[in-house]
Amino acid sequence: MKSDMPPRTRRGYTSTAPRRRPTGSERRRRVQLREVEPEHPRHDRDETEEVLEGAPGGPIDRCILRSFHKHVAAKIWLGEDRAPLKLVNHGAKLQLWELDVERSRIYETVQRSGLAPLISCSHRVASRPMLSAFCERWQPETTTFHLPFGEMTITLDDVASILHIPITGSMISFSQPLRVDDANALLVELLGTTDVEASRETEQCRSPSVRLQWLRENFSTITDVSSDDDIDFATRAFLLHLVGCTLFADKSATSVGVVYLELFRDLSMVGSYAWGAACLAFMYRQLTTATRFEVRQLGGYLTLLQAWIYEHFPEMFSSPDMAYIESRPRALRWRPHVIPDSLQSLRERLDRLQISDVCWEPYVDHRAEHPFPDIAWFSGCIKCGLVVEPYHPERVLRQFEHIQTIPPRPFAPPRPDRSILLDQYWERWTDHVLIDQSRGRRCHYSGESVAEYMAWYDRISHRIVQPPHLRSGFTTDARSSLPSHTASTSDSRNARALRLLRHVISGGRQQSGDYFWGALNEAHSILAGSDETSASHSTPSPAPASHSTPPPATRPFFCPPTFVYPPPASVDPPPASVDPPSASVDPPPAAVDPHPSSPVAPPAPAAGPTASTTVYVRSKRKKKT
């Protein structure tokens, strides 16, 4: 008799039939197969990890970065590439719901919550190449950026200084994910909507979420003359809209989870939460997700990440606002702008980073208004609802002006269902800060580390993202399409030479020839050291004293128009289509007077009946044969 049971698969019955416990003979057969089959570690069967084992750009010792074979940097090292990430930035949407004098009662509650600075300090522009390049440096196991000279990360001190929101208080905890039915009940209870409206909105979002536009359309018209219940509903809606646009901006790009509405049930307790710690944990998780090669989007509060880059790398990326005052959040110190460089050029710039390129103490002038918080030394886990991330200040001691030592292994975060233990751990944060012995000695100079740190870091980290054999995709044609200052400043040495030449030009024509010679010689040395091709195009060493002056066609740009340059006898008259002079041409030697009092006589003609020369007069030029 043919059975009506569905066919067996390798993992049991199909989904149309209930699962059945295996029989005794089946269990014995499985045990025999396990005894016969040799045991292989899972990573030995991974081709990507085998290729990267011992690679110059990858970690030699995998004891720290265990999941590096899934990292986007591993794919880049193997020749694959990923376009700049799509950014979720709601800085412009905050301006669509303003709290004017007619909504002062709502604004007072927002101020008591500690979230009021977010209204004004959010950046409306975010640079995709810059944030994508730093995201490729993020390592989930250590929750730090791995740069060529060591690790750096966003600390609680950075959050407090950049955003001015509280980083102490109760942890934001959720016992379990919110279901759609529970989300509809919260909307009815805390926002005063009907069951039909709540169900329609969650169905349109296809999740327990509401659209940011829906919040603005239904609650932005409520003013102080409305009833107390309506003002409370509008206050909760505004706070939900505010955190959905800033601290907890997810990759949906249009909605915010209703689960955060529970935090605003009691409006008098809104200011008791550690909003900064929750924002940091959420930002850590978004960076971790974006390190996977298949991910194409980055969420989180991008103003925090972008301002952190501006603070610590001011010479590379930032554009400061000269009207900034220190009493305001540090996010307002910068004028956000889009970096015109390509993603590959930024990768190579980060590969060339040195310790001297980092501002390790960016908040020195800000300490009078915002002192250093001791909770920044907390070592443990921070969380935002069901998101739990480790926080390791011992890995970035240089950001706290201490000498960097070899840190211990990072600890894996516990399960989110153990939220009660994490909350108790956080409430007693004073018992879990780094002790003085773990902090080590203070730095004698910025970015100091122990002697053995870099040898250890070379072994466990991935210092170079762009493989050497793939440099540089930023071609000459692509470079010429950008503004001239962008193409020049892409290399730090070129920028140094430009600053030097700009200083010489601004000095005018009254400077001595020795000064010109020294400045141009130094600029030539800088450019020759950064580009091998500059040596082939540079002017050769000066000729003997009798023929040391260059011909008129190659006269340096800084020479006065009345200065006469007699050519050497062995040089023929230059053709009419001579290229304009370049800054790399050597100037005349110091022995030649750059401002003669009388015209210089031409040299004697060379021997021979066919010899010819050109005579240059001060007032006008005349050619004789």
C-alpha cells in the first residue's frame, strides 16, 4: 500500500507534514555516520578565509577578528568592490515640524527630556564616500575603527560633547519584540488614535511602525490652546518623531518603531533615560550591519558619526564654522559638506593615515563648558532595547590621553533576554569603570603607545583596505574632472607644497632671491618625494656659472618683468609655441642680482661663421643675427 506521507528530505519531512521523532535505528545510523566522518573546523572549509590567511592586508592571527572573512574589507582585498552606501539622514525633516511660541508647552517637555539639542544640531548633509570609507574600517568584534596606526572609536565622551544629550540614567530596555497588535494598542492608548487608524498605519508600514509623515500630518497642528490630553498626545508624537529622525533612524528611511513610544508613557520620566548610551549602542549595531558586503545602506544617527570624523580628522575632512561658541553642541562647530573625492581615493587616504594626522584631544576648549564625564571609563555593555553592544575604552586609551597598551580580548555581549542583569550592571557603573592600573600612564605626547603595541596590532588587525595591486582607480581623467584644489590636496605632500608656494606668492616681488631659491627648492623636494614622475619633469641641476641662467622662455613666474635673462651661447632661440613656465623650474642662483640697476650685456658670440645669438634690451626686445 502506497503511503500518503510526503517524501522525506535530508532534514526530515516537508513543511506540509508534522515532524516526527527519529526511530532508534535512525539514531544509531546517525551516530555511526558521525563517528566515520572526520571532523573539520568550519573555517577550514571556507575558501575566502583560506585565501586571506596570512595575507598582508588581513589579520595573521584570527583570535580577535573571527568573522573577518565575511567583512567587506575582505572582499575588497580579493578584488571585489562595493559602491558608497546609501545614507539614511533625516536632518531636513526636522525642519518640517517646528516648535514655535504657540507650542511652548510641548517644547518645555522636550527640554526636560534632554533631547532638545537634537533639534538644532542635526546635519542636513552627509558625505557618502567619507562615511562609507570609515564604515569599511569598522570591526564588529572590537566595536572600533581599525586604522593604520591603531584602533579608534566613538566613546561616551564623544556623544556627550557632540550632542549634549544625557549619557547617564536608566537603560532603554524592551523585554521582547513588539507585535503589530500591541503596537496598535499603544497607538490608541498613548496617541489617542482610533483602532482603524492605527491598524491602517501599521498595515501600510507592514511592521509595528508608523510613518514620520503620518506623525507630522496628524499632530503638528496641535497648539497650546488645545486640551491637555491633545497636548500630551502631540508631545509624545513629537518625541517619537524626534528620536526616529535622529537617535534611532533605521534603514526603512520613512518610519519609526512604535516600541519607542513606551518610553514616553510617563512624560515626567522622559529625562531619566541614558539617551546617549542608547544612541551609541544603536550606532554600533548599524555600523556592524554595514560591514557585510551585501549591505547597501547605513542607518543610525549619522550626525554623530560625521561630527566625530570632523573632530578627530580636522585637516582632512572638516570645514569649521567660525561663528561657533563653546556653549553649544560640538556638532554645530562644523559645516557639513560632501567630500568630492571618490570612495577609492578616500580608502587610499585612510591607508596613508599617520598618528600626526589625528586630533587626539579635540575637546580641550570645550571642557570649561562640558567637563569630562567619568562614565566614559565604563567597561561593559551598552544597549538600546534588544540591541546589546560591548563598550571597550581600554582599546582606545589614546583618546583619553593615556598611553595605549595591548588590550585584553574583547568580550562577547550577552543575550538580550538577560536585560535585567545588564540594567543592574549599568546602574552600578561606578563599580565597573577602568581602574587606574588598567588606564596606565598619561601620554607624554599625543597618540603615544607602548613599544610592543604595533607589533601586536600588525598581527591581529587589517590595516590596509585597498590592495596595492589595485591602486589607484582614481585615474588622471577622473582627477581632471574635479576642481583643481581637490585634485591637488588629495595627497598630503602636494598640499604642503601648495601651502609653501602660496606663501611665496603672497609675499610679493620684494623678497630676496635667496628666499625664492630656498622656498622653491623645498617645494621641489616635497613634490619629488611624493611623485616619481615629478623628477623626470623637473629642471636639471644648474649648469656651470657662465651658463647658469635659464632662457627667457623658461623664466620663473616670480621674476620682475624688467629682469633680463641672457641665454647661454649654446642654446638656440626657443620656438614660438613654448609651454608656459611651471613652478618646478629652478630659479636663478643666489649670485645673480634679481634687480640689476642697468641692462645686462649679452655674452660674446660663440666661434664659427654660423653662430647666432639673441640680445634682450630692458625697454624692448630686438633680434639681431
